[in-house]
Amino acid sequence: MRRFIFLFAVALAGPDLRAGELKAGAFAIDVTPEKFPVSVNGGFSDRKATAAHDPLHARCLVLDDGRTQLAIVVVDSCMIPRAVVDAAKARAAKKTVVPSTNVLISATHTHTAPTVAAVFQSEPETEYIEFLTHKIAEGIEKAHQRLAPAKLAWGVAEEPRPVFNRRWKMKPGVKNLDPFGGNTDRVKMNPPPMSPDLLEPAGPTDPRVTVLSIRSAGDKPLALFANYSLHYVGDVPALSADYFGAFANSVAAKLKAGPEFVGALSNGTSGDVNNINFKEEPKRTEPGERSRLVADAVATAAVKAIEKAEYRSNLTLKSVTREIELGVRKATPAELQRAQELLENAKGRDLKGADEVYARETVLIAKYPDTVKAPLQVMVVDGGALVAIPCEVFTEIGLRIKKDISTHKTCCVVSLANGYFGYLPTPAQHALGGYETWRARSSFLEVEASVKIEKVISELMKEVVPE
């Protein structure tokens, strides 16, 4: 079976901000591993896949207003490190006139894709990384080659049924153990459904499906880029694009689109959200069934969002990026010593318990620099804005960013974009504890990181949309 990456290339102007006539092109490129077995990202222990259940995608749209170019790439991958993203951007820049600074590459966060980022006990597939890097660049190039007169519109609808906050506050007196020997966490990620110890969700959800729809000058569906804040579904054991891939198929069918149509669903701010209702008994479903149901519901909302949309071809495209320096959370000397002792006792065998897995993470994080530079990006496409953050962003952060920008533009926040810097909880959520806050390569930024990121995003938005 084939795998694809979804790429959107958009032409953006430099200092000249006058509206121009839009051109667009879309392309989907196969990124299925050519060799098996492969390591699979997304768990404490490494997993091996020997086959593909359904295609992974790299999906592309190219927009050109005659002055500036952007590329938006949505990859069926769990997470993609910045080094891989930057290499793909550099290759694409050599083949097109799209500058690297105007390219947005995000991962869907499917937990059934080849390992590209080293997290927990999964190590990157180096041969696949080279293959993926080449394919992303090639996809951008091919999308660019399809540029033709087009028009676009933004729309927003809601689909609240599949989204639930997965972090639950537990009743007083319930002890939640962490892997560092503590028991002060006040929340638990993915608690037992129907547990009498459940108090309330620790955060909100965001039901909005934000859509950027592209049609040809002849009014045929060309591409649809959507954004939804749901972590993933995870009901297929083999390699799979999860509900993100099923969405692409469903929305194409609902729009009665032709074979060259490209649909893509990016991951919104879903760091603390999944599709499990912890107040109900789990329902049995066949492999892939839940993914299809969720995908169809989101695709239905996406089509509804653009039913009465007004398409425009005379518009302006903009993009701005900035690096932000953030601190790294590291262990105290005592915590590091404990971790080293745990690893010494586990020498010669696979790591089994969470305490051993996080002991290894503690030692690895100790070798990190004290600060890291994370890329932030804001793209404006006519009446809408895409905010790109290289983290698994908590939903409440996305809601605040959308509220801040909504007076100017329709907005979607794309997580896991332009790199991978772990979870992004708020300081208040850090205080509550829980899996997403536990120090590891999946959660290592300073406690105040979200506050600093929101501030820079607000500044970037003012650069591209002056008040």
C-alpha cells in the first residue's frame, strides 16, 4: 500500500502586501517505508511493524499570489525532529522558489508510523528518515509544478462528540504515583473509565473544525486543509495514518472530488485530549472502525464549514517566523543519582517499569543544553491564519490564541509543526502533574514555556496583521 505526505505550497509576497491573483496546486506523495520491519513511535517500549494497514500521506497545496510563496506540509508521522524538517525545507528550496522560512511542516501524530524522533525506547529509522526527507521535498516540488488559477475560502464548524479531555482530577485522598518516586500528582492521564475516583476533567476541549478550502478557477475541488484538536484514535496495530488518513478519503468522497484532489487534516491543540469518554464503559469496535467513524464525523463538519463560504482569488499571503529561547527542565543531583542507580540495576536487560524508562530519560535530558531554540511561525492566507508550534500543545492554550486572533482572522493552531519539543502544558497544568508534565524527551521545556510562546505568537500576529 502507498503512503503519502500532504504538502501545501503557498506563494507569499515580500514587503509588497497588495492583493494578487491566486494560483494553487496540490499533490500527495507516497512515503510508505520500502523495507520492513520498522520501529514504530508512540509507546514506552519499541514496537515493530511488518506491514502497512493503510497509506501514510504527505499532502501538498501550493498557493501563489504572484509575490510570496508558502509551503504547508502535513505528514503522517508521530513527530518529526527539527533537523529532519530543516533538511526537507532546504532541499525543497533548491527545487522551487519557496524559501525555507515560508514552509510549514507538521506531523499528524499518528502513533502507527515509522520512528523518526527518538522518544522513550524507540530509536529513529535512519534509512527511513533519509527517504522521508527526500519525499517531502519532492512533494513540495510537485505541488509547485501544478500551480494554476484558483480561489480559496475559510470556514469553521463544530464536531464535539469525539473529543474528551484525557487528564482527570482525582478525588481527594487518591494517590497518583509518578515514575520519580513521588505521589503528589493531582491528575491522572487516561484513568480507568467509570472509576469512582474520578472528580472532573482537568481542562477543556475544542470542538472546532477549521477549514481552508481551495477550488480551481473552474470551481472544482482542488484541496482542503483542515485542523482539529484530537490527539489520535489508535485502533489499528500495524502502520496506519489513523483517522487523519481516513479523513482525507472521506472528505474527498463527500465533495465528489477528482483523483488529483488532496485533503489533509492537521493536528490542532490536542496535547491533553483524546477520543475516550471516561464516564462511559468502553465500546468494542473492529480494528480501524473507530478511526473511520471519527474521520467521517470530522469530514462531515468540514464540508458543512464551507457550504456557504465565499471564495476569493484576489488576496494577500504572508508569513513570519521567529525563534524563541526556552529553558530545559533537568533533574536535581539527587534525582539524577537515583536515575543512574536504577539504570545500573537494569543493565543487561530491556527497561520494563515506568521508573526505569524515565530514569533513562532523566539521564538523557541531563545531557541537553540548558536552553533550546524553538521555531514559531504565523502564516496569513487571506482571511485566515495558521499558527505553527513545535509541541504537543494543550487545548486551553489553543483556545486563548484563537480568541486573541479571532478579532482579525479565522485561526487554527497547528501542533507538532517545524520540529518536536515535547508537550506544552500551562504552568497551572504543570502544578497538577500527570504524564504530560513528567520530565522526559517528550516533556522537557521549562514550566513557563507556554506563557513565553503565547507572547511571541501575539507579537508575530501583530507583524502580519497590524492593528
